[in-house]
Amino acid sequence: MALTLDDKLVVGISSRALFDLEEENGIYENEGLDAYSDYQLGHENDILKPGTAFPLIKALHQLNTNGKYLTEIIIMSKNSADTSLRVFNSIKHYGLNISRAALVGGAPIAPYLTAFRTDLFLSADEADVEEAINAGIAAGIICSHSNLPIDPEREIDKIRIAFDGDAVLFSDEAERIYQEQGLEAFAEHERENAQKPLPEGPFAKLLKTISVIQKNFPKDSVPIRTALVTARNAPAHERVVRTLRAWNVRIDEAFFLGGIQKSEVLKAFDANIFFDDQTVHTDPASKLVPAARVPYKTV
């Protein structure tokens, strides 16, 4: 019987999100595909340094212990099979349990995300992430920062994932009111609609999938913890609480910051990844924790 991915948390990750390939990407952008390919083939046995998403991917392996098989990590790259061996040599070196890949040789990745039942796609390529979002897949552009240390030996006792609210977990309906009409109109709109659940955003399905996974474990030993870190505050918090209740999902921690900088809260939470739609939040956060920008806008 063929393996099914329908009951797994499937994470697709590009090689540039998993490993530090900024130098190699510079060769591709400045010198072209042939120079990039020659470089990769010539350095096939050189182990790549961990990239921004490496700690999250390593931590997700915890979901496949004690007889449970709850997650699948798949390399999804525009590399060809011929230029991918360096990536797989590095995967083996770090002991990552990744055996599946979609190597599309420069073709668009988005059509294959649904084929692999992908729940989350992480990439450093903005166009690929935008295509994934438009296809209904939770996706984020990994924000690399030279000041963020990545320790491949660090053992993570609990996976910690933090989400922004509007335009991430929820649609950008309320955020557009704030942008177009101001804070007072936004607050009034949320008071009037406090009993009405917010429409789902691009990461709603992912949160629901994580919530299902959490229920596979005793409450005192759940290996994954979630947080909502939003610029909302009272009274706009009520609609958020009622929305999560209507979705029947758990959020372990919630922070309604009312404009306070998010980065220090994320550091205290020790996030393995933070998803937000605005660079004003992801840029400072990426200096302290791994972060990814969600390029979501409704039309």
C-alpha cells in the first residue's frame, strides 16, 4: 500500500531556507545558472552551514518519536537532481530524517505543493511563496539575518511556533479597515463584530492541523507550543478569542500588545519560527528569532 501524507503535518522547505546558501545564490544571480551549477558540483562534498529554518526542521523530528509518525519534511527546490547532492550530503551530515524531495529544475514549485499535501512551505524565494499563498498553502519567506546564531547541536525540548493574527491566522479584512480608515474605525468595526468569527487567513488550516497533533499527546508532554503575538489590544481582542473558540483550536499563549514591539516577547517565548505579514515586525524579530514574512493580501 502506498504511503499517504493526508494524516501528516507536511512541511516543504527550500534548500536556501534549510541551509545557508546566500553565497551560492549570489553566484546564480550575478553569474548565471551554469556558474552556479559548476560551483555546486565542485563543492559537492563541502557541508553547508545551517540556515534560518534549520532549528525548526530539526525540532519537528520530535513529532516522529515513541512510535508516532506525525510529520513529513520534504525538500522542495528549483535545483536539478544533479546539483542537489550537496544538499543531501549536508542533510546526512546533520542527521536529519529527510528522504523525499521535489527537485523541479527551475520550474514553478507551487503545482507540486498540493500533490505532496503540503501544510507549510518555507522558502527564501518571494515569488515561490506568493504562488504558494495564492494556491491556498500556508507559506512564508524566510528572513535571514547575520546576527542570528544558528547552533546545529542545540537540542530543542519543545517546538515553539508564533503567529501574527490579521493577514496570517485571520484574513486581512480588519487590517485593511485600519490601513484605510484608521485606528478608531478599526476599533469600532471590531466592537460591532465581536460575536462574529474572523474569516480564515492563510495559516488558519495550519493552526488547526497543529491543534489536532497536540491532542495526540498528554497535556503535560505536548512537544509543540503555539503563541499568538498580535498588535491588537482590548477591546479588539474579544473577536480574536471568540474566533479561536469557534474554530475549536488551542493557542497556548496569547499576547495582545497594542503596538508594543513584538521582538522581545518573541525572544522570551523562544520562538523557533514567527510568522507575520509586515516587515516592520519580521525585520526586528529576525535578529532574535527565526522569522518568516507572509505575503498575503486579498483581492
